[in-house]
Amino acid sequence: MSAKIRLLLSDIDGTLVPPDKVPTERTIRAVNEVRDAGIIFAITSSRPRGSSHAHPATGSVDTNRRVQRWNDHRPGRARARGRTIHDDIVATTIGFLDEHEVTPWIYRGQEWYVRDPKDPYVQHEAEVCEFEPLSVANFESVSDGVAKIVGVSSDRDALKRAQLDMYTRFGGSVSATNSQSYYLDITNPLANKGMVVDYLSSKFGVPVGEIATIGDAQNDVAMFERSGLPSRWATPKTT
């Protein structure tokens, strides 16, 4: 562990903000204290509207109790496009999820595609992310340049089986991690939050050993492995 931390990278959902997506007063004070101490504060998320799957954004939390992003760096669109899921396995992956009775969603560019916009999980995600998906009968027309496939199910055992079977079926061609207990994020194996640590290190000239990371989910492990001070954390549900 480095004796000095110069940059703090935080996951958002479940770490920086609780389920209602509103940062607590305690979190606001903590973030501002970090910045006042001269430490760069950055956030990362695998949520939609991020074709790179984990776009770093320097920012803070203001007194309006909203996450404020004012330098959304999003590591190079060209690099992000190079880290999409291989076109030749997209359809197979979707079929694989269907076989496991796990509902697939598709993210391509800045768009989110679903088969059933009335599904409760779709409606929940649309509310959280404040944008609506595009409804398609099937995914044939959007199977190229796919940034992420999300498998959705309330059955955690089904998601776990799908995750394990996916590595048996596809090997290192994909990465499959949980961003929520009911979401299985499937991406190019190089499109992960560890990439964000490397990007911020290069962007701000901060060695990875002087970067701290905090998160609460399986998909945060990649950034834990790259940073000097990793920490698993979950925000309290009350102020």
C-alpha cells in the first residue's frame, strides 16, 4: 500500500449513493473533505450511457444532493469501440442466456435495447438511469458493435449457473460479473474497471500505487486488483 493517496476512485451505486440514488449528508462531507485535502476524486459506473462500461469522471457531490460530473473523460471512444464483444459470439451469448432462462439486454453505443419494455426490471433501470430503452422484437439488427450484454433475473442461482457455464462455453472471450445481485454484466474481457484505474493514472500522472478504490460489487474487483488501496464498501441506507 502506498504511504500517500493522490486519487480516490469510487463506484457509484451502493458505494457513493444508497438505493434511492441520493448521496447522504455524510457522503457529501466526506467527498468534499477528500477534495479539500488535494486528493483527486473520481467516479466510475457500469451503468448505461457508457459504451466503455466504466467511464471515469472527475467530480464531486454538491449541496443539491446530486452526483455532479463536470469532467466526463470517458476513455477514448476509439479505444472503447475496440473493446466491444466480438460480433461472432453476440447471438450465441444471447441464445445462451435464453437457454438459462435469463433475460438479455443489449447496450450498443449510447443505446439500450430490450424485448419487453414493460418488464419490471426494465422500468426500474429506466427510472434509475433516467433514459428509456429501445424496444425490439429480437436483437438481430443490433448484434454488431455490442458494448455490453446484461443478463437479468430475480433467480440468483440461475444467474450463478449462467455465469459459470458462460466461462466453460466461451472461456476468456468474455467477462461475466455481477453489477447487482440480479444483473450479470457480460463484456469484452478488457472492458472493466481496472481499465479506469490505468486511464486515470495516465490522465493525471498518478502512479496506480497512489490510487485508492472503493466499491461494493463483483465488477469492482478489477479496479481493486489494479489500485494501491482497494476497499469494499456499501453505503448506509439512512443519513
